[in-house]
Amino acid sequence: MTTIYLDNAATTQIHPAVLDAMMPYLTGEYFNPSSQYSPALHEKQVLETCRTYLAQTIGAKPSEIRFTSGGTESDNWALKGIAQANAEHGKHVVVSAIEHPAVLESAKWLERNGFEVSQVPVTEEGIVTPEVLAEVMRPDTVLVSIMAANNETGLLQPIRELSQVAHEAGALLHTDAVQVYGKMPLSVTELGVDALSISAHKFHGPKGVGFLYCKRGMAIEPLLNGGAQERGYRAGTENVAGIVGMTAAAALAYGNAPASLNFTADAAYEVEQATAYEQALSRQLEEGILAIPESRINGGGAQRLAGVVSASFKGISSEALLLLLDQEGICASAGSACASGSLEPSHVLQAMGVDDEWASGTIRFSLSAATTAAEIERTLTVLTQSVQHLRSV
Ligand code: PLP
């Protein structure tokens, strides 16, 4: 049985060209970038080439990019590091109700450590509006963290307007852009954000690597104490192969890969083309889903990432449905990978006011540029039969 992989929001397959770019740094180029002999100086140069390229992809300066181990680390660092370093201006932090656990749990940590946290609600469409954010801002608010797109629904948030609200109230704004980077053009200056989290494995790069954009001049506590890596803000020998892989993966989407990387230009795809392709497949999937009685697409009327489809089937158990799909080789998830496995209803759907009888029958399909129309067709056949079967027993 062939596998139909529709869980790309959980993780993606490493692109072969990304692996090719990484290989030299997993084999012969193993030197420690902090060492002083010539081969190691090359590693250091490679890191800086990657940093410069990644900075360009979001309109930032190289010195504003800090390498991390991925989205969770970037989010933890942003929340704890920025709040603590700016505590003299106030101890109030705002997060949205639909954030990833990496943000929500970091906010809880802040609460246990002397900060006050407010959760800003979302509309029924799953959006944080500037007006509602303005209502929770206080003179002592130092940081607002709102994700660029939600991982369960794909809903895009109006970050530009939200950062204006945060700044007018004297606060900084962090955005978790883990689901957006590599799928859409992103500019930190256009969005007006002060910090932004990225994770490589969500866009065909390796797991265990990411970065945090920190706007120049913004105070942030160091994450790890030790050596002088990342200007002393995140000590530890750098994950050179991972960082090269992340850069190559970014170049798949954004083009103009650094010439010094072992990266074939013909592996690149245009973000716009990939978006249009995934949008067309998502439409095919959504039309097929809506043809199933008592089904709906969550956040269907709002702006979403291409390729993320959150569908609910009234009165169905998503666990049972996932099992039937799995038996046919179809990989999807109930809500997000982090929330699935627990029987708790999704906090994202709850925040959107989705009734339990709908929320408990929710499945997230997430596509990639490698998904085919035939795979979507097959998924719809199995899905329709499975829902019918579960409703008949
Ligand atoms: N933030 C969002 C929105 C995510 O979807 C994820 C991945 O599940 C993360 C953060 C965590 O990223 P990582 O798996 O790299 O720790």
C-alpha cells in the first residue's frame, strides 16, 4: 500500500537537494566553527553565508538572525527572553488563545515567574482583531505574541495591524511564523514585528534547527550561557549541517541560493506557483469534503494558508476516522500533531466557539507541493466511505 502523506503541517520530507547540500557538513566538513585553523574558518564562513541569506529572505539584517534548534526553542526564547529583559518597563504579556503550546506554555512559565498574562480571544472565524487586542493592552504590557498563521486551521492573522496596536501601547510584538515561512513571502519590516520564529522541518529542511529574528536594539536575555556562539546569546557548537539544510530549504522556496552551497538551482520552486498549486488541490479537497453530509471547513470564509484544510464531521470521532484513513495508508491528524493523542478538544476550535459535537470530529489535512490530484481523489473516496461507515455503526 502506498502512503498518502497529508500531514505536512506536522513535518515535511527533506528535499533531496537539501540533503545534498547538507552532506559535506555531515562528512568531511566536520570542523568546529569556533576553531582557529583554516578548515574551521571555512565552517564559520558558511554559517555567516547562511545567516546572510536567511536574513535576506525576511528583509532583516544578518546580525538579527539567531540560530536555534527549531520552533519550540525560538518561541520559548522569544517569550521568556524578551519579557525578562524588558521587565523594568512592565510585567504584563499578551498571547492569543490559539497559539501553539510552545507559546502558551512559555506564557504559563512567565506567570509562575512573576508576570501577568492575558489571552486575547479570537472571532468565530479564528482571527485576532486589532480592536480586541487594543482592549487587552495595558500601560505595563511589554510583549504581545500572536502567530502569523495557525497550525490547526491555517488561518492567517493580521500581524501588520496587530503590531501597530502593540507598538502604540509601547509593547513589542513577537510572531510565530513557523507555518508561514517557506510558503509565503515574509518581510519583518512590512509586518513591523520585533521577533519572529522559524523552524526548518516545516519547509522541507531538517528537524532540530530554526532561527529567531530579533530586531536590532531589542533587549532579550541570552538563552544558553556558555561559549561566545551567537554573540554569546545562545552558546553551544553550531549545528552547521542543519543550518546549511535550513538555508537550502529556504532557497527552494525563495530562490537565489548562495553560490557556495552545494545546491542545484533547478531544485528551486517559486513560492507563488507552489501556493497556486496547493490552493487548487485544497479547493478540490474542500469541495469533496463539503459534499459529505454534515461536514464543514473551519475558518472556511477567512484568509488561510494554501494547503491547510481543517474539516469537521458532525457526530464523528476523529480518532476513529483517522484509524480508518490510516488503514488505507492516508496520514492526516486530528487538530495538530502536538494535540492529537490527547482526548482533550482542540483549544483552537474551542477558542473559535466550535461545538464539541463538531470539534471532536475534526481532521487536519495539510498538503505540500509534492501532493497530487490523484492522492486527493483517493483520500476523498476513502474519507466519504469512512464517514458513512462510522455514521452507520
Ligand atoms: N509553532 C508552530 C505554529 C508549529 O506548528 C510548530 C510545530 O508543530 C512549532 C511552533 C514547534 O516547532 P518545532 O517542531 O520546530 O519545535
